[in-house]
Amino acid sequence: MQLKILEDKENKLLNRKEIEGEIKVEERTPSNNEVKKKLAEIFKTEEELIVVEHIYQEFGVDKAKVYAKIYKSKEDLNKIEIIKQKKKKEVKSEGKESAKEKKELKKVEDGKAKQEEEESKDKGKEESKK
């Protein structure tokens, strides 16, 4: 994989470099991790500080365009970047569990309410017999 840097902008406001590049693709479109490794090698930085935003490849063309961001620190990255898809799914699944728990609690509460109604009806019948 050959990576050619087309544009390297310094974004001082967000403490990052914004990189646009072109990749010569041999067999398949490279993964985000492969591009991160190559960028870390070129810019002599840690892979953790690199976010590969997009890899665009047109059908039938052996080149792909890459847009990536290199942050100066882990804190800057955490302030700006959104939660990744995997973490979003985990958060959503936790929310679903709580929704399931709410449904179960509601069923239990409904069951208790029905029991109380039946008991009050039974008491009413007993009082009317007296």
C-alpha cells in the first residue's frame, strides 16, 4: 500500500492535523487500521491519536481517497470525537435491558394491582354476605 499525502492542514482550534491522501490499492480497499498504521509511520505519532474518517474508492479504480485526523493528545481526541459504533451499540443494548426491566416491573405491578382488585372484590362479597 502506497500512501501519498495530498493536503496537510493544521487546525489549531481543534488541536489536530487534517490529512487528505491518496492510496494506491493493490487488491482490496485497506482497512482503517491499515491506514492508521501507515499514517502513524509517516507522521511519527501514535495510532491512538489518529482517526480515519473516510476511505473512498471508486469501482474499477486502483486508487482510494483518504480523509484522516491526527490529534495532538488523547484528551483533545476524546473532547471532539463522537462515540464509535461499537460503543453506541453497547450503550443502546444497556438501554434496551432497562426497557425490558421496566416492562417486567410493569407486569409485576399490574399483577399486584389485579390481585388487590380481586381481594377487594372478595372482601366486598364477604361484607355483603354479613
